[in-house]
Amino acid sequence: MARSEQTAARVRALGTRWLGVGLAAVISVVTLGLGLTGRLNLYISPESVWFACAAAVVTLAGAIWSCTLPLGEEGDHGHDHGPVAETVDDADAGTARASSRRTFAGVGAVAGGVIASGVVVAGLVLPPASLSVELAMSRAGEQSALFAGADTVALGVADTSTFGVGDWASVFAAATNTAAYDGAAVKLTGFVTPDGSDDDAVNLTRLVITHCVIDAQTALLPVAVDAGEYATGQWVEITGTVRADADGKLRIEPSDVVAIDEPGDPYEY
């Protein structure tokens, strides 16, 4: 084999290894780093962290072991297909088809490799961050009657002391006897978003996730606070009371509103 062919084969083998165990190893290291620093909660629910970290350890071990294989061995089938009888014309046609397939496969591999490498490098370079306020607002119009804790609400359990923004959002959206909740004390944390239907109120907002940030839903609670007092996206801790209006709608009447920094775990589950 000519030196140029050997070099090309080595480059292909390195590329294959990077797109396989290389990217897997980097993602595993990032996952473990986020898990050890407690920032993996920005992407998945807490109960899934142990599983993600365990999978990362197994993947990293497999990646390290695979590096003991000689470079290019992963492309060796370990057997030959025996002699094949074919005519010259068939051989020429087969060579042309194989060349075309290799070209398309090469373009696809390069494009996929660039995209995958970019995503992994971004995970290394960019700091972990929670979902944006803009995303929460864009999802506010989606179906949001059922959140974690909705089953408790449906069963009619009177103790609302442990309710979060998501639980109360379910109550506000689905309760038929709103008077039953009138006067309930609340202490809730969330960020401020505009209430388009009332200039004298804002929404206390929180993103609720079931498994990971992909399934995040927006929970909104109307709060009787002047919309000009707090900027959109400002995190606040609100102490107050749930009130039922004459038309049957529920709202929160705050007795104390304190601006705070974004909490370490910005989601509800």
C-alpha cells in the first residue's frame, strides 16, 4: 500500500474513532462533571441523575477499553467473503456504484461529524444554564392544566402547604369549587412574566419538568402586583393568600414580595 493510501486510511480510522468512542467519552466526562457539581439538574430531573452518571461511567470505561484496540481494527470484519466470479462489465459497474456510495457516505459522515463535534465542544465551552424566560413565555399557551401534584389535587386533599407553583397552576386551571381554596396561605418562588390580560398584575412563573428540559411546561399564577415594579424574568419569593374572585377565578394576593437570585435548582418536578 502506498504511503498516501496508508495516511488516508489512518485519517479515516482516527475520524471513525473520534466520532465513536471519542465523542462518547467527552459527553461522559461532561455528564460526570455536571453531576458532581450538582448542575446536571439544569437538564434532567434529580431522580435521573444517578442513572445518567452510572451510564457515563460505563460508557467511559468502554471508551478507554476500546482504545486498547489497534487503530483501524474496528473497521475489520474479521473474515473474508471468498472468491466472487464476475465479468469485467459487472466489475466496472460495481466499482462505479461503490464509488458513488462512498462519496455520499463520506459527505454524510463529514457533515454529521462536524455537527456532533460542534455540539460536544459547545457542551465543554458554554457554561450550564437554565431554560430561558423567553422559552417559558413561548410555551405559556400550551396545555398546562396537569402538572406534578395534579393527582393530589384531584383527590381533594385539603393540605396545600406543600404545593408549588405547578400544583397551584393545576388548581387554578381545573378547580370547579374555587371557594374551597379561598384564604389558603402560600409561599412560592418563581420569576415574573407579564400578564397580558391585566396591567395591574403579573404572572408568577415556573418551568415544570417530568424527565428532562425537553418536556418542560410553563406554570403560571396571576399575582396582584404592579407590572412596573419588577422586570420580566426577575426571580421573586412571594408570601400571600389565594383569593377567589366573584367570577370564580383564583389569584394570589401577596403580603410580601422579595426579589431574589435565580435558585440553584430553577425547576419544579
